[in-house]
Amino acid sequence: MILLGHGSGGRLSHQLIKEHFLPHFVNPALALLEDSAVLDDLAFTTDAYVVTPRFFPGGDLGRLAVSGTVNDLAMVGAEPIGLSAAFIIEEGLSFEELDRLVVSMSLTAKEAGVPIVTGDTKVVPKGACDGVFITTAGVGRIDPGFRPSPVKVRTGDVVIISGTVADHGIAVITRREAIRIEGELSSDVAPLVPLVRALRDAGLEVHAMRDPTRGGVAQSLIEIAAASQSRIVLNEKAIPIKSAVRAACELLGLDPLYVANEGKLLLLLPDARAQAALKVLKSHPLGEAARIIGAVETGQPGLELITTLGGTRRLRMHSGELLPRIC
């Protein structure tokens, strides 16, 4: 039986994919399980968006759908060249709300520099879906000289985050549950294409990139560690978290490292190029708060955290759904 946890991006999601999809869809492009499939000189990705509420501080379902798809292309080094958008609309949705979402998608696509070139629309009876679901797919062109992949990660690489963590998930859940926290809570949802383009144009040797969405920073780095058979060690003191987000996580009993982001990237590259990468990131509004938060070290593969108290904690895939319907 399918549970909400199967959509979490954690242990149950991996189990679902491994046992029910991969055996039937097996092929070399899928086997890598990267953010996008790479087919010769093209990258291809698809994603479905079911966030609730559809409008939240800092963004909405439409901006999320475009950003999430172009970001997945960017994480394998691809320059997006075209998107599709499919809408499943529940009978009774207002034209005003639909227009707001479509306009937001249009503006976000222009921000990313990519056209929406095809799509589809279906209307289902009232009660058959929650207002509107959007599925977007994207195609991008690969630059052979800039092809990040987790399998390229090596001992001595550093881990950089482009900004504060957990902003998106906390913005959505506090709006949904009408939780009031002192300070600004706003989603970070944004297309990362300009930021990745700047890294590529700088000629940096980037080993891996990932946008830490479902499952957050921890889940993304656990997957990278597994793919590269590396030991990644994070420094808790170095991880940037807004005070309001930290307060909300403490109130809700959440670890911010497992909460979704929609406008941040993780970057793994040789230590010798770390300062150059930080300079590029900090020169862009989406990377102003970039920091080195860890490194790839010798030892047993996996993800570890050096806590603020100086201890070491091993981070593992979570098994349930921490925050449903956040993307």
C-alpha cells in the first residue's frame, strides 16, 4: 500500500523506486538517478508539483513548477532550452487563480531564460484533485566541458551551500498551519540557471551539484556520498540558518538539514577552487550567503555532522514524510 512517506524523497521513496520502477524501466540513463537524465548532448527531466497552499510567502505553485524543473537541468550542467507544462485542473477552480499561476510561470520562465514550448490541460470532476496539479518537463543542452556528477566527487573536495537552508519547507508549512513565528519566513524558490551559468562561465572544475529539495541538504548529500562512495563531513556551526527558520524548526521538532529548499544549490569541488567558487556565488543575489559547510574526507562512506558541541553524528535517510505537499 502506498503511504505519504513514499513521496518524501527519503528511505521509502528510494525503496519504491528501486522495487517498483527501476526493474521495469532499466536503462543506463536512468540508472544514474541524477536530477536529470543525460542523453548524448541533451539533458531531460520531469517533475510534478502538488504543493499546498498554492500561494505561500515568497512564491506559488507556478513559480515552483518552473524553478524546480530548470534547476534539475542546471544541476547536471545543462542550459535549459525548452519546457513543457501539463495542468490537471479540478472543476471549480477560478479563472483568476489559474491566471495568477500561469502569469507566475511565464515570469519565472523569462527569469530563467527558457520558453515554455508545449503543454497539455485536463479537467477532472470536483473532488478528484486538490485544485490544480502541474507537471513540467524540460530539455537542456550539455556543455561537454561542464558536466557535474556525483560519481566525480573525490576526497579533498569541499561542500558549499549557496545560502540559508530550510527556507522553503518552513515557509510553506507555517502558512499552511497558520503558525506565527517572529521574523520573516519566506520561500527561497527561484531558478538557479543564472547562478550555474556564472559558475560555468568562470571555468570552475565542479565535481557535483545538487539542489536540496525534498529531504533537504542531508538527503542530497547522503545520495552523493552513496553514488561516489565518499565520506562527507559537515560542520554544523558553518551551516547558515535564519533565526526565524531555526525557531520554527525547534517549535515543530524538525531538523533543518532535512527540510526542503527550492532556490539553493550544493556544490562540491576541489578545495583549491573553493574561494574562486565562493567569489562567483557571492557576486550574485542568489548566492550572497554562500558558505563552505563541509568536506569530503577519508573513511567509511556516508554523511556525518560535527555538532556545535563538538560531537559527531551520522546522518541517515529519514523513513517517513516529514512535511507532505511542500513541492
